[in-house]
Amino acid sequence: MQLIKAEVTPIELKLRQPVRFAGIPEVTQVTAIFVRLELKDGRCAWGCGVAHPDLTGEKPDAALHACRKCADIIPDLNPLNLEFSLERLVPLANSSPAASCAYELAFHDLQGLILDMPLYRLLGGFRNRIQTSATVSVAPLQESVEMAETLAQYGFRMLKIKGGVDAEADVQRIQSIHHKLPHHVLRLDADGGYTIQEAIDVARTLKDQIEMLEQPTPMDDLEGLRQVTRNSPVPVLADQSLKGPASALSLAADHSVHGVSVKIATCGGLRCARQVDHIARAAQLSLMVSCVVEPALLTAAGLSFALSSPNVRYGDLDGYLGLINDPTSIGFRLEDGWLVASEIPGLGCTVEV
């Protein structure tokens, strides 16, 4: 079982419509870096990472350079020695989440192909489907309601409302969407945009209308996050405040949140995500598997992880839906807001670049 090469291909992925989040410029495209691993027998596996200075905190050029450095030693690695191979790549990835993610996904995809198992079963196989939210980006009230109604028409029954720019306006947006779609589950993601008091006031006002409040205060204000959690009548989740297993330990030890949100793209791959999951389970914190604007190949990895663990309570895996030039052909299915796993080995996707 011999690896002969790795090919690295960057692609600028464009969005059908710009998306708006609190605190960052409007997003119109992201850079995805695809990695293709080829075995001597002709079989190949795929992985990818995403680089965007505002969404992932990483510049595309640096991520691409790290991916190409990793490619140089691929023929020296054994695809079945997963942990050894990935550890060999760590210094070459040079702390690039995109590079780490791309190669981790490719090696996991390859293991699934070799063992003839879909990745979600290889990781644990707790379930084969999960309901996902769809995102309503920051927008004026009427536009927000129209976006929510459009997503409802597509079959989504869970909506994540992006906020954090204006707390009072966010309350009005949630209330208006709830009025139009009273049976939908609504989540509010403030992206760190509220003060402590604003977050508490929003949570109390919307306690019967939102399922959760995600990242209400700035990512480095852990004391503020803890105060909101102690006074919120709805679950509070950390997103940007979660930077890896060490921060998960800190959040758990200080009882700062009710749960944490993990993104495969930003934490650097499946190994980090699984470590966070183990910590969260031990601390009785719920887990949300979320995403950035990303190709469907990355979403397939997030879905595989989400389906593998009983501790995953929330799915938020819609980041591939707005892309217009994604080279991924998906194996998983989206049915009335539910993501259903493929039984195709590995990630279950093909890529044409």
C-alpha cells in the first residue's frame, strides 16, 4: 500500500450572493485548497481546507505554501499509519489550519477507501442523518424575513440568524421571523458583537423564541461569556472562543458555556474536533458541528464527524449551499433540512479540478 504523490490545487470559490457577518467585511468568495493523494494502484483520495483572512484568520498564500511543503514528503508516508503520518506533517503545515485540514481529510478519505467503509461509520457511526440549520446573514428586517421564508420553502426547519451588529434590531428580526414561521427552530449567532448586558437582555427577551445563543460576547472575553451563561435562560454556546482542545478545557473548567461549536475548517481537521468532543462529553457540554463558507467536500467531513458522536446535539452544515463553482460532487443527501450520509467509502465525494 504505497502513496506515490500529492497534488495541490487552489480554487477561488465564489458565492451566489454576498454574506454579511458582524465585525467583518462582506464575504463574496473564499479560497479552497484541494489535496489529492494517489496510491500506486491508482486509487486516489481527496481533502481540502479553506483560507480567508476574515473567516478563518488565514491568508491563502500561506496556506497554499504549507500544503505544497507537505506534499513533498507524501511518498514517504504509509497511509495505514494514520497518526504517524499526520504527525510527520505537523511541522510542515506550520500551524496552518487549512493545510492540516486538507491532509487530515485526504488521509481519512483514503482509509475509508482502503477499508471499504464510509467515514461516518469509521469514526463511530452513531447515526446516519442529522438536521441542519440554514443561515440568514446580517440584513435589514424585511430582507431577513424574506431570506428566512425562502429557506423555509426549500425545506429547512431550523434557521440560524446572524446578528451582533445591533442588539435591538436583532430582537426585532427574530420576533418577525418567528411571527412568520412560528414552528421553525431559530438560533441566534451574535459573532461576539454584544456587551454582557445586551446579551443577557436579548436572551431574556427571546427566551421562548430561540433555541440557543451562540458567541454573544467577544471571543477573548471569557469572563463576560461566563456571566452571560450564568444569567441566560437559553443555552449559550462558544464559537470563536473555542480555539482548540486547550481552550475547550478552559471553557469547561470555568463553566463558561453550556456548549461549544466546532468547525472542521478552522480547528485544523478531524483529530482536533474529536479531542474537543471528548472534552465536551466529559464536561457534559453539548456540541454543535458547524462550518464556514466551504466546499461540499469539507461539509462531508463535518457531517461524518457529526454523525459519529452521541454528544453532537446541533448541526449547522450549510456552508456549501451558496457556492457556484464548487468542484465537489456530493454523495450525501439533503432532504427537507436533514443531511443524510452516503454509504460510499471514505468521504463519499468526487472532485473534478
